[in-house]
Amino acid sequence: MSEEKETLNFIEHIIEEDLKTTHNKEGLCFRFPPEPNGYLHIGHASSICLNFGLGLKYNAPVNLRFDDTNPAKEEQRFVDAIKKDISFLGYSWTKECYASDYFQQLYDWALLLIKEGKAYVDSQSSEDIANQKGTPTTLGVAGPYRTRSVSENLDLFEQMKTGDAPEGAHVLRAKIDLESSNMLMRDPVIYRTLHKHHHRTGTDWKIFPMYDWTHGESDYIEQISHSFCTLEFLPHRELYDWFLDQLVDPVKLRPKQREFARRNLSHTLVSKRKLARLVEEGVVQSWDDPRMPTISGLRRRGYTAASIKNFAEGIGVGKRDNLIDVSRLEFSIREDLNKKANRVMAVLDPVKVIITNYPEGETEWLEAENNQEDPEAGHRQVPFSRELYIEKEDFREEANKKFFRLKLGKEVRLKNAYIIKAEGCVKDEDGNITEIHCSYDPKSKSGSGTQESLRKVKGTLHWVAIKEAIPVEVRLYDRLFTDPSPDTHKDKDFMDFVNPDSLTVITGYAEPSLKELAVEDTVQFQRLGYFTVDPETTEDEMVFNRTVSLRDSWARLAE
RNA sequence: UGUCCCAUGGUGUAAUGGUAACACUCCGGUUUUUGGUAUCGUCAUUCUAGGUUCGAGUCCUAGUGGGACAACCA
């Protein structure tokens, strides 16, 4: 039974190789390093599952480290949201770290660089610096301040730190190689002045380290063995290593950066900064809008942690550009919810059915199975009476043999109830059907075991008794963008592809048992899809988000 | 007119240099009180050209295609 061969992804191959050569198992340590400038999305979920999954697999620590070096964009509320999302996914971090905790150490090391002539203060404008850097195809040239003396550099850097120098007047640059084919090695800026309030250090610091100077050194301080990031940082690796070269103690573990491809999801965006635009420009309500591919949006939509983790593990990790079809994500949530979600009945586009031979004013309570996939889920009672709602699309006056639903003169089963036959219908002056008149077979009650109840009827419909039904608000979601890859068009902005119909709000009618549900509970509206209770639910009205529809092979058949 | 990265079915991911596999999607059958689920099955894959080798998806070279790199962002 246990002979399936374990296949490793390329990240695991790297670790296994390191374990054979340079590392020992006790030294393994990973980290997840978000910048608190927005909410985490499904792409981060992949990274979280990768890093924390590695921690679990190798029994190694995994730190959560906030890369908080830019007070202009970062906020405490994002820190809180990020922690909540990771916890929701079911992971716990070994240490909660902040790059800002290392500001003093980073500063001390910067002093060292200056003293060794490996860093200098540049007092030019950012435009001049950029121009001197050249382009990917032309070499950079030295600026006038590159040869400043150590003491002058020390003095100026001190003024930057104290705030005596005006904001933006100087930067500290590493002195590396202006002719490198790697633009990042052309004397990168490592400190800039920012007279802004930082969410953790307040106004203590007036200088803030740049990403490249911060990240690898933070990894080193935390003794992270493997620092995994996305492909866009591949050119940064050379710099990462150069910085480490300047200060690493050979006795200590030297972290290594390796890169994997970001996971792109079709018909949405996997970029915090672009998602921020959707929020800022009001395309969606908030970061946790159920249409958003954020972890909190998916959660509100009804996605479970298990489904997100299964998705992340299922798609794996690689090094090539990719576009994962959103159907893979939908598969994950259906798979999970099929096992977990109780079945209930709700009608979203109602038409009235009158059971003409059923006594007026009577209500009987029928037993219904909560989830046939889970025998432990138990049963509940649903009311049945003379006037019901069914879906409009479940009735046709005439139809061919492929239409298994209700049609004139034919029988259909009402789920958990009786077999009915359509006898006639009433229309308004426009020809719209307003009432369907049916007869029912009293001996056909579901579960009664009678001959009549056992007879084969091709179609089974869901329904609600009108009198007992509760009206609920139902929010139906469609893909956020009409284009599979909205942000990869050179001549068009992704905003051009926003789907104007990504949200439809309707009123549905549900069986009364739904009143028992709490926020974030998810059920299957039988034959329709999975729906979860939204936090905006009030005493007066329940609000449901459609998580995902059921697979619908009829829809394809019917064109 | 640079440097670097990548290339396996429609999609994503596997395969100590030794029979190209798994999942999703699509399509079809069976079962079914959800046109759901389950289950069975069909179609479909190593970018091109050389080279190394008994043997190449894997190693080498070139080409082709795609991507990244010129923030006081991360």
C-alpha cells in the first residue's frame, strides 16, 4: 500500500542536495517575509504553503518576518490582516520578526561598509543617479560623489540619520561595479532618508534601509537556511550574495536565496499593488470582497483553508511562467465542500407551483438527509404544503426527452417529498408562466418505502414551501476580469478588462432551517452550488455568497 | 542590440541518462431521489537542428519562442 514513490519538486531537490553536502537537518530554517502594505492573495498562499510546508516536512522552524522598511506604504492593519490570514490557513510561525527590529544592526553594518570604502553617500538627485546607472545595454558611469572620503561619508551619513540633512538630500550607496551587466550591482542605493512615521519605530529612524540591503541580512540574522522568493528576484541574488560576502561570519550559517515562479491565476490578478488599485478605485468594496483573490476574500467567499492548501499543493511549484486555470481552484473547493457541506434547498429564480390535490392550509414536515456523503451529518425537517416555489428553468410546457425536469403531463420527483405531475399552467398577458398546477401522488412520499415512492422518475427538483420559506439575499459572483490574463497586455491596462457583471444580487427563498446557520457556515443549495453566510448578515436578512456553482453538465447540453 | 532565466498534452506538475506519468479541463459510458458525487473510459505531451552516449525529456552547442533587468518600491 505504501509503495507510491515520493516525487520531489525542485525546491525539495535543492534541500535534499544541500542536506547531502553543506547543511545538516538541524540547521534548516525557513521564513515567510511579507511586506505589510496590503492583504495576502492566493499567490502568497502558495508561498505560505511552500515555506510552512517545508517546515512541517523537515521539522524546521519557519519565521514570519514583516519586511517593513518603507513607512510610506506600510500599516499596522496590514500586519494584523496578514497574521490572521496565515492563522486561518492553519499555520503557526516559530518567531514573529520585523525587519525594523534589525535597523540598528543594519546601521552598524552600513557603518562598517563605509569604513571599508564599500559604501558612499551620494548627494545627487534620483534622476541623475538613474541616468548615470546607464541601461541594460549601456554601461554606467561614476558620479561626482563616488570618491568621497570615509570621514565625509561618515559625517554625511550621520546627518542623514539624525535628520539634520533634509529629507531626500542624500542616499547611501554600496560601491560595487557601475559596469556590471547586472543593473542591480551598479552601486545600488542601500539607505534613503524618510521623515515619516513608521508603524513600529515611530520617528526613531530617519533613514530606512532598502530591500536588498535588508532582506539577506535579515535572513542571516535569523539564520535562515533557505530564502525562497519569486523569479523576479533572481537578478537580486548576485547582490544578496555580495552583501553577505561583506559581513558573514564563516562559523555561522550562510543563507541562500533560491527562486520559484509566481503562481498566476486566470481571470484575476496576483499582485498586491494591482489589487490595491481595485480597492482604491472602488472596483471592489474592500480587500476582503468575495471577488478578490485575497485569502480573506476567498475565505469570505466560502473557500476553506483545506481547499486552498490542496490547491497550492496540487499545482506544485516550478520555474516557468504559468497561468493556472481558475477551474483548478474551483475543483479544490468543490472537492472539499462536497464532503463537508450540508445540503439544503433554496430557490433563486422562483415560479409558483400549486399542488391542486393537496389540502389547503396544511403543512407537513418531511425528513431530509443533510449530507449523503456524510452519514454522521444527520437529518432535518423541511415543511411541505400546497403552494411551493421551484426554479423557473425547471419547468417547460413542452420539451424533448433530454429535458428531465417538469413538463406538462409528465412526472418529476420533489427532493425529499413527493412525485408530482404537471397538469397545467397559468400565464400573464405577456405569456410568462405565473403558476404551475400539479397533482401529487400521496403514496410516493420519499423514504416511505412504498411501491409508489420507489418508482423510477428521471428528474428530481429542489423546492421550498412558500409559506415557510425565508427570503434571503444571495450574491452571485462571476470572474473579476473578462480576460484570462488581464495584466499581461502591453498596450492595455488591466482595468480595461474588469468584468462589469462580476456581482449579481438577488433575493432567493430558502427552507427555514437556514436560520440556524452562523456567519461563515457553508451549505450546498441543492442542485445549485455552495453558499456561505456573509458577515453582513443581519437579524432581518441573511446574506449568502455563492462560493462556487455545482458542475453543470446540463447547462452545456442545453447550450 | 547586452546579461540572465525558462521551454514536457488545452492547463499545472512529475520522471538516479534506461517503457514519458499524475491531476485538472474537455468528451463519452455506468450508477444516482442533486443533470451533483462516485466510478470506468477516450483524445492529447518532451520547441527545432546538430552533438555526446549502447541509450537523451534529462548532458553539450546553436537556433527559435517566452520572460526578467534601467524605483530614494518590495
